[in-house]
Amino acid sequence: MHYLLNKYIYKIIIFVLIFCSKLNSVTIITNYAQKEDGFWSWGIYHLNQPPVYYAEDYYLLYAQRNYYGEDEIKLNIVFMQGALKSPFRPPYKALVKLPTPKHQKKYQSLIKMRCNLRILKDYLYLGRLYDMPELRFFHPEVKEDLIKSLNFAKYYYEVAEGYWIEVKKHAVDAYLLDDVKVDLPDLEDEMALIINRDVDWQFDRIIKYHLERVNYNIKQLEELP
């Protein structure tokens, strides 16, 4: 009885705190905590959630962990797509120093290249989750499920193929501004690997290989009795 009473008192206190203090919507980026004025505020600070608006804001949300589940991968894709659809920050708020308009243009091309590349790799990862590189003797028992799974893999590989076209486009745009350097060495290196068609960065060849193998396995399954 004493435990239940304390539980209800606790709920009442929480309700009063929420009801008597104004709940702020998104305000400004710099004020993460703001103290309410007035008698009912009781000195409480309210956290202001910074808005996600600029391309860089979405870019920085991309998770980099040792393990990714399917949901995390799809969420990362949403963040990168948000970055591609959003305007860039003003030059003075960029991730690195941009002394000239040419630096700004190359910076934006590199960020777009990286975002498309992240999405491409995530779709390849999703494809591998549903792929079946090697068919085995017991697979006829689950023929329809395997065909469905392989079609998911095929779809993800085909989507990745479209993003590779965008990656190359923005890599070329950045390369054409090679007389200026942006303080994003990892992205500059990626651009060079793409332009020089490094063997591990020929994603057109990699995707083609996956699609041919998936189509072959689907055909093999469909021909089973």
C-alpha cells in the first residue's frame, strides 16, 4: 500500500511539473538549455532540440559503429538522403574553412559525393542481407521464400547502381576543381580513388557481378520442380 501511494504521488508531481511549465518547440540552434521565467517555472531548465535543417546536420547524424542492424542501415540512408535534399550551411558555418567560392563549390561536391557513396554502400549491405551467394541441395524446400529474398537483394543492388552514377558525377565535379584543396582529406582521397578507378572502387563492376549472380540463382530456383 505504501509503495502504491508513493507511485501515485510521483505521477502527480510529474504531471504538475509538465502542466505548469510551458513546453517549448524548436527555438534556436545555440540555446540547448533555456530557463523559463515566471512563478510557475520553479527554476526549471527546458532542453531545446536543435533543428535538423542543413545538409551538414544530416551528414553528422550518420552513425559509425562496429555493428549495424537492418534498421540502423535504413535510418542512415534516411539521414544521407536528407542531406542530399537539404541546403548547405552558409560558408562561415561549414564543417571546414572555405576561403573562396571555388572552395565552397568543391566542398559541396565532395559532401554530395560522400553522401551518395554512403547510401550506395548501405544498399549493397542491405542486398547482402537478403542475398544467397551459393544455392545448396536442401533449398528446394524453401524455394518461394528464397526467390522472394533474392528479389529483395536484386532491388537493393539496382538502387545502389543508381547512386553510383551520382557518386561519379560529383567526384568529377570536385576533380575539376583540383587546383584548390578542401580540408577534408578523407573525401579528397575517396575522390582520387573514384577518378582513378582503383580496383576496390569500381562499384559498377561490383554491382554488375552481384546482379548477374542473383539473376542466375533466381532462374535456377524458378526452374526447380
